[in-house]
Amino acid sequence: MALPSLYLDRNKRGRRGHYMFNGLVAYLDSIKARDPAPRSRWEILLYPGLLAVGMHRVAHWLFEARLFFLARFINHLSRFLTAIDIHPGARIGAHLFIDHGFGVVIGETAEIGDNVSIYQGVTLGGTDPANGIGGKRHPTLANDVIVGSGAQILGPVIVNARARVGANAVVTKDVPEGAVMVGIPARSTLLDATEYAREFVPYGTPCSETFDPATQKVELLQCQLDLMQKQLKALLDERELGVVDDEAPRRKGSRTRA
């Protein structure tokens, strides 16, 4: 016996609603894993970053349908409510966490992977094309990237997976996988992110002088100087032993002559 189409449609809608609910719960749990502040999932629902991402999903759907005015309207409404500006054309993966979020700007051709964390004041900005023709002008963030507060990532650069961009860093070149970038312009520290850190680093910034590139260079120079001093001491010791060995036969010969 064939089931009525109305029953089938209702069943499909029920399954779709179940998947959407599970997806929302997984999203909230991913945020809670990166932020110890909320006491419950209900509290996370009040986060401005969550609202901004949700409204962007609607705006992006309208943008893809070429309903540009409506997409822009949703974008401006979201910016008014959250102080987060995400262009409707930006492509965003799953579980993006915009913490605090005030002043975050994400450009039109930006692409963001899964489980990315962005803090307040971050700009994913574009470069002005020399020929005046729009194209890929904004950054691409791969999966599990963390961008600290105030960081500026400019141009069509690629920040590869698990990279960390420290607070107030300015990135204008591609970032290797697992690198930790600090400074202006951003420079990679000498350690891979996986060698020192937990799975998640708040603000993407290692809070230690050990990870300052300038400090690391001084330490390398100090190590090289220590090594050279040891080598010089070994050479001087060998030379002194050689002189002693040469003088011993001479002393023996002078005694026999006497």
C-alpha cells in the first residue's frame, strides 16, 4: 500500500528538522569547547557572533540567488545588531566561532574553513585590483585556524590549516600549516603550533617571550656563540697538549747530553 505524499513530505520535514537541531547542538558544543565562559548552551545562543553567522547564512543564500539588495539588507541589519560586518558573498564553513566579535570585518571573496576561531577587531581585507576588475581579493582561512584580536589579514593570501595568527599581527603573505605568526609584518615563530600547544590557543597568541621571533633569534645567536667558545677551547687545549708533547723529547735530549 502506497503512503500518501503528504505523509512522506511531513516525514522528510521531520528528518530535516532533526538534522538541523543536531547540527545546531554540535555547533553550540564546538563553541563551548573553545570558550569556558558560558554555563549552558542557552547562554551561547545570545552570542553576537552566533547571530552574525546565522544571519550571514541567510544573506549568502540570497546573494547566491542574485537577490543582492535583500542580501545587503540582511547584512546591514546584522551589522547594526552585532557590530560584525560579513559580506554576503563570503564563503564560511562549519562551526565558525566569532568571539566577542565587535569590529570584525570579513570581505566578499573571503573563504573560511571549518572550526575557525576569530576574535574581535579582526579584518579579512581585500586588496584593490590593479586592473579594476574584481576577483579573489580576500584571504582564505583553512580548517582549525585561530586569528587573535586586532589581527589584519590582507589580500588573497592563504592561512593554512592549524595556523595561529597572534593579536595585532599583520599578515600579507601565505602562512604555512601549523605556523604561529606574530608581529608587524607577521613573522613565523620557530616552533610549530603542534609542538607547544593544546588543541586550542585563546587569541592564537602564545603568551611567552619564548615565542617572540626576535627573542628566538637572540637565543640562537647565544647558542652559536656558546658552541664557538667550546670549539675554540677544544682547539686551545689540543694546541697546549701538542706543545707539551713537542717539548718533552727536547728536555729528555738535553738531559742525556749533560
